[in-house]
Amino acid sequence: MTETVLFALILVPCLIVAIVFHEVAHGWAALALGDPTANERKRLSFNPLRHVDPVGTVIVPGAMLLLGGPVFGWAKPVPVNKFRLNNPRYGMMAVGAAGPLMNFVLAALAAVLLGLLAHIVIGPASGAVALAARVLTTFILINVFLALFNLLPIPPFDGSHIVEGLLPPKAARAYEQARPYGMLLFLGIIALSWFAPGLGVVEHIVGPPVGWVMDRYLALASVVASG
């Protein structure tokens, strides 16, 4: 088994779990705040088939993996009708934040498991233990990257909903009108990452904060391991 194949076998399930939980968290938050749209359309499900986007969940991550670029992806967005929320403005902020928050929680759980694994295993790690540690580390990284990438204040990312809610009403309306251009910028980022991975567009934007947050989670794992 080549290293690339092994990496793909570890990364793809981690990515799917992280994305599915991310999207379901949006739906849960919307339901709690008065919008049952996702529930009505049966999107509050952990069945990956209900959330997988052929391009964003399969083609783009696979192509980036083969090209040696940063691996990221997305699922079919959970439908949210902001006008059914109890407070549309602040409700959308909470719904937008719910997805990244879920990824941070998943990363924390994985860090605790990684620490427990290191605490239990005495002596040199076997192949199975080393594989488990690699899966957990990859899962932490995927969740941290997905959370921070989605918090970018560029439509249609989750961060744009948070920024829109924080802006004064007039500025928020202008920001909302720029949403289609945000999608063009997003497509441009994908294109540059895809066709010019050497430029490191995504790494330079998200890489430093991802590294910092990743270090915090590994520190948590170390605390659990030494406990």
C-alpha cells in the first residue's frame, strides 16, 4: 500500500465525518432558533449520502490530494431560511458559528482520545496503535482547518454571516449585496489552489492560525497523556 493511498484512506473518512457534523450543526442551531427547514427536508441526518456534494466532497479533495495541494472540501449546504428564525439577524450569526464550533468540539474530543491512547500504551507503539494515533491527529487537523477556513469573512463562508450580523444595518445590507462576488472570489481561491498549488494560497491564508490552534489541541492531548 503506497503512502498516498494510505493517506487517502485515512483522510477521506475524516473529512466526510467532519463535514457532515459541520452541516448538521447548522441545522440543529437553526431548528433551536425557530427554523425547521433542514428538519423538514430530512437534512438533520448523519447519513453522509444526504450531505455529500459530488464536486465538493469527492472531486475537489481527490484532485487536490493528487496535485499535492491543500485538501479541503464542502458538502451540500443545510437549507436555512433566515426569515423563519426568531431573530433573523442574530439567528444567522448563531447558525453560521454552529458549524465551526462543532468542528472545534470534534477536534477537542479527538485530542482527548489521542491523549488517552498515549496514556494507556506503554512502550513502543504497535502498528495498530501508530495508525490510530495518525487517524486521530489527521481528524484534529481536518476539523481545525475546516473550522478556520469557514470562519473567513468571505461569502458564502460561515464567517460572512457572523460579520454581517455584527455590522450596522446599512453596512450589513451592502455586505449582503456583495455575496455573489464572494462566490467568485471563492472559486478563484479554488482555481489557484488547484492549478497553482505551489503558490500556497490557502496555506498562507489559513496555515498560520491552523498551526497555532493545532498546537493547542496537541498540548491538550499531552496533558491528558500525562494525567
